[in-house]
Amino acid sequence: MKKTLAAVLAAAMALSTASVVLAKDQLDGETILEDISVVDGRTEIRYGKEYSFILSADVLGATDISATDLGKWVKNGDATVTVTVTEGMAKMASKPTATVKNVVTAEEVENTYKWNLGAGFEIKVGNKVVVEHNKEIKAIPVNADGGFTLDPAEVEEAVYPTDSRWDDLFDYVLTNHAAYVTRDTSSTSTSAKAPVVQVKFKVADDWGTGTANIGMKFRITFKKAVGGYSKGDTVMADEVLFKATYYKMNDKGTEMELTKQECSDRYVLMNKDGELYDKIGTDEFTLYFENSAAFTGKMSPTQKALNMYYTTDEVSDVVNAYPDVDFEFIDFKGKPTFVNSGSMAFSAIGGKNTQVYTWDGEALTPLTGKYDSTYDTVTVKGIKKLGTYVIASEILEEDEPDEPAEPVSSAPVVEEPEEDENPKTGAC
């Protein structure tokens, strides 16, 4: 027995009363793992995360179009789906796409049945046993009129699953002679796949603290007559609305840690709505960035929300320029700025020889830091704005340019006469 698509897409969400339903693409364990909520009629999503939805259109006042119907039509070239961004195109990482994808849409239970006819009972056709007690039903005996019979004297032939008569005969036996069959309890379930239209999109990271509103519409254009629609028919689905946001940090008051995973999940907003200041007050706080660095300072009541997203990706230009030096990097994409200055502690990868630099994309600027042998760190004070930091195992020596050679004149050289030579004046 097959489940309906609606039953499998239990996580499907209706956006207001729109004629478009977007279902989370969790059918084969891809793409979206977090919960999605609807706020003020908009589905809340995250900056920088790629979203993948299955599109089904329930067109008001017309024949319902299921996700699998639409997928089949698009796959066969009977229809096309066009995505139009109605709001926030400038915020998108790229234009959304609508493509066909095969997903698990149904579960089919393969039931097998055995004959229940009494020990020792069997029926032969020729020399072949086609019916035997407690054996799987693989053939159905029929009489001269093609009807089911269990009278060995009436059996003319056996009908097998490859025969066009099999389905009707099998259903007849199960429905009208259930006493003669037993369902095999070891029956197995198999998953079935079907094409659907998958919409993919991503709102580009801006590393800020605000939100971005996104709107989309989907147009279905029929290239052939199918599903009750004629060639050339167009169905414009209602608008679907999203709100991209960064999420509040999992703060812990005066001792906090922002992990790389939390950055990946975009839990990076600090001091949103003043909640963090209420916890910290005038106490000193420390925010750890895993094993890369730690910022220590005091929160200001006037502090605005900060996007603390960071990466530890290497800067290839620096690594390539100094192949014999060990480096660590930490880059704060949103350049968060604190009202009160604080100190930044970095792992001393070169011990007391460690040198910390800032990187602006073109040049390295050294910072004055103090080495702590107890914790093996280098601490730089007076930091308000966090940027891109390069931690080197030693001071980076710049190659001094060679002194330019003296210019060589291209003018002809005139040789002066020797002192004992008489100049040619024409005199005798």
C-alpha cells in the first residue's frame, strides 16, 4: 500500500493561504537540518545558507497539481517552471534555480502470501507443482473458463505474475478466498522515487546585524496538453515570502565561547536587544573563539548588536610569501566594533618569538603584544574593532630591494685630446 506524498511530507508548511506550498527537502536527508519558523507571514531563514525546497502548486479554483505531477511534467518537457524574485534580488547570492530532482516520495510494502490449504495439499500442472501448502503464492490455478479453482481435476493451467491476468486473479483470491491464504510476516518495505521540482536559493552573507526580506513567485508554463491544462496555459502561483537573519549567540554572560559550528549555523549576534548587557553588567567578560583567540573587555550599555562571525581560513598570499613560517589566522568578517576597548589574546605558536599582524588584503601591520609564558599567549591591548589577524611564529622580515644601478647615458662619448697633443687649429 502506497503512502500519499502529503503523508511523507509531514514537515510541509503552508505560507498563509498562498497557492504554493514549499516543503523542506528532508526526504533524502539533504540540505536543511534546522527547524524553520514562520514569523509575520515570512519563513525565517539564515544568511549564507543554501536552501532547497520541493515545489508543489495547489492552484485555487483549478485542478490540484501535486509535487510529483509537476516534477513528471517538467522532466518530460510538458511544462516549465520559472522563478521570479519579487523582492530582495540584490540580497541574493545568485538567481534561484528550479530543477528536477528524484526524491523518495512513497513507501511501498511488498507483502507476500502463502497458501493455507492443509498439510500435504498440492496441485500440479503437468509434472510441475504450482500450488503447495505453506509455500509462497507464485502461480494461480485456473479452470477451462479462466476462473480460479483449487479442484485438481478442474485445473487447466497456472497463471503467473508475468501474465496480464495475474493482478485481477490475485486480487480475487485475496478478497474472496482469504481463508486459503496467509500473509507472510517477513514482508519487506521498499522506497520508491519520483521526480519533483526543487527550488534552490541562498541569501548572501552581509556580515551585518539586520534582516533581509526576500520574495519569490513561480510560473508554470505548459508546453503540451497535460493534467487538464492546454498547451500555452500559464499558472502563476502566489508570492512566497522569506526573512533572512543572523541568530543570537548562545551567550553565557561573563564567560562565553563562539565555536566554528555556531558560526556555520549563523548563531553570531552579540548583545541583541540588550539581553547580554543585562547578564554582564559592568563586569569584565571574555569571549573565546575556540583555540584561536579570546577578547576581554567591558560591555557598554550603549553597545549596539555585533556580528561576531569569524573564520580561521588561511590567507594564501601571506602563506605563499613566507613558506618557512608557521601561521594561524582569524578573520572577523563583519568587523565588529566595541564601544569600550579591550584586549585580544592569541595563541603563541612561536613562543616568545610570536608576532601578531593585521591584514588589510594588501599589507601586514605589526601589533605590539605581550608574551605570557604561563599560558603561552600573546596579548594585544587597546582593541575596539576586530578585523583580520595573522599570527606568525616569528617576525616577518621584508626583503630589502636592491639598490638601483646608476643610469647609463645613451649620448655619444667624446674623447678628450691628450695633454701633449696639439689641437688641430690649422696653424703651422
